[in-house]
Amino acid sequence: MSYEDRDPYGMYKSNGKPHAHMNSLNSGPGPQLMGADTLIGNDVVSLSDDDLGDIKELMLDMKTGHVAYAVLAFGGFLGMGEKLFAVPFSALRLDTLHKRFVLNVERERLQGAPGFDKSQWPDMADAEWARGVHAYYGSKPYADSMNR
């Protein structure tokens, strides 16, 4: 499912006029600014177009207002046996053509990623945990880029 399918306010609908800063015919804020609720449930694929699951939640850093992680659900069947992964939001790229996210991780690597069960969430505010997750996905914590 894509963000356009979950757009109750019509913010991603075309009005026939291109934005001044891009060549699309969007009338609303997307894709530079997106509604968080419309991103929940978006599909995530690898660079080789393998299905990696979908976004179940967005984790916000309440001190800075940044989106820290997208919680990705992968594996299982009808929600049973699926594993959750906190993927640094900076590791995801929005594919506006196909209305989904792309993660530069192959399916086999994701299967070995640090994940968790829906009944045992990690302390995502723990700096050591965050360093490990960012190292796994090859991303930099956004706090590091802000401290320069």
C-alpha cells in the first residue's frame, strides 16, 4: 500500500499545476514534507526490488523533532512470526515513482539485522543501541550531523 492510498486530506493529489521547485503536478506538501500517518504501512523494498516488508511505526525524537527510526516488519505470515526492525530513517529513500521506500540492504542481510519481537521493544533512546543499529545500516545518527 502506498502513501497516496492513505491520504484522507488529499494532500498528494494533483491539481494540474507543477510546483515551482519540481516538475511534478502535486498540489500539496509531498514529497518534501509528508504526513506521518500516510507513511505507516508503506512498502519497503531492496535495491534489487525484493520485498522487505512494510513500515509499522515511525519513532520521533521528542527533543529534536526528527524522525529517528522507521519500524519495519519483515517475515511471518499475516502478522504471525514477523520480526520488527528499527531502521534509521536516514537509511530509507522515498521512491515517489512507485510510492514506496527503498532500503539499501538485501533480504538476506535484513534477516540477520538486529531486530526485536513486538512484545519486547528495545530502549531506542540508548546511545549504545543506536550506535549498533546505525553501524549495521551504514548510516550516521542524525545527532552526529547536528553537532558539527
